[in-house]
Amino acid sequence: MKYTRILLKLSGESLMGDKAFGIDNDRLASYASQIKEIQDGGVQVAIVIGGGNIFRGVQAEQGGMDRTHGDYMGMLATMINSMALQAALESKGVQTRLQSAIEMKEISEPFVRRKAVRHLEKGRVVIFGAGTGNPYFTTDSAASLRAIEINAEVILKGTRVDGIYSEDPEKNPEARKFDEISFDDVYGKGLKVMDMTAFTLCKENDLPIIVFDMDTPGTLKKVVSGEQIGTLVRN
Ligand code: GTP
């Protein structure tokens, strides 16, 4: 394996599979199997998962709800997904620890950086729930922040597409996929990888991002093995 410690960012929306809402059990099991595969390969794995399949903070604002209120609801949604993923991993025999950015001690450990690192060293998959614990941040920001805090070598951003394209490949079939691109070029070309807060955090801390297709089983292992797959963003 090319990497020793990674942070995997999963999308909540992808967890829906073909459903309109909530969690698709097959998709969940598929994610758990892929994670187990790389963990068995000796990679230390930390995970941040979004909550968009359950609730999105921005959608609350459109409905007239206070943005901060909606963001907290979104953070709780990530806890539901984190707990589902934790259960799916444990059912496959993977040891896990869940740490929440918002204290909810009956169901999760609080986020303690040093403890998270110890868990990783002991071979446990660590899931970070409840985003950063603050409104106005996304789970991409949480992923960047946690990755930097635990000294992960890379953020692996699992999506439905297999990388970053020059244009939206669904709209323009001529769109070109980048194997590698710099942070500056992503910005200069106006491409979207993560929101700007998350993106700048990675750039300034020299943390590379690999965007790849998480929905095709086996891809995660290839990425972690160092195969040229997906798109690598770095300084
Ligand atoms: P080591 O001491 O490094 O072996 O880690 P450990 O996680 O096994 O030890 P600990 O005794 O801290 O935790 C045992 C179990 O309790 C684990 O499943 C933890 O996730 C869980 N746990 C620890 N702290 C909390 C907490 O504040 N709330 C909840 N709900 N569970 C916790």
C-alpha cells in the first residue's frame, strides 16, 4: 500500500444508493467491505461522512429556518450515517471508534485528537461524526481539518464520478478528465472539488486530495495501492 494513514471522505448522498432518502443497505455494506479491504492491508483509516441523504443545512435556510439551526441538524444527520457505517464495519469484524465533535457521550466518544491517533495506531477505524461541531462549515471542511490534525497523508474523496473533469461530463461528453492537477489550476479554472474553506485548508497545509469513484467496488483499494486512478490534487 502506498499510504500509511488516510482520511476517507464519504458522501452522505451516495449512501442513498438508488433510494430517494436515507440509507441503502447494499451501498452501506459495499462501503464497509471496501474499507475493510484497505484496513486489512495495514492502512490506518479515518473517515468523515456527510449527511446529505438525511438533511442539508442549506435546504433548511430555503425553508425559512435559521442557517445555524439547519447546520446543527445536518451535523446530527452525519452522526446517524456514522453510526450506520460503524455498525456495518463491525458486522464485518472491523474494530471501530466513533468520535463526535458535539458531545453525545451515551453514543459516542468525544473528539479527542490524541485518542483518535492512538486508536488508529491500534488498527481501529476512526469515524469522526458531527462535522467540525460548528455551523457554516461543511463535512468537507471537517474532513480537511481532521486529516490535518491526525497527520493523514492524503484525503480520499469518494464520489459518484471517477475524478475531476474540465467540464461537467454529464453535460459535455468531450470533457477531459485530469489525472493530476494543482490547487492553483483547480482555482484558476473554476473547477469544483470541495468548498473553498475545505480547499484552502488543504492547500495551505500541503495536504493532497484524491477524487475517485467510491461506488465501483475495488477502486478504493487501487487508490490506496498507488494506482493512477481518479484525480490527484496537490501543490
Ligand atoms: P484503549 O484504551 O486505547 O484501548 O481504547 P479503548 O477505546 O478500547 O478504551 P476505552 O476504555 O476508552 O473505550 C472502551 C469503549 O468505550 C470503546 O468502544 C469506546 O468507543 C467507548 N467509549 C469511550 N469513551 C466513551 C464515551 O465518552 N462515550 C461513549 N458512548 N463511549 C465511549
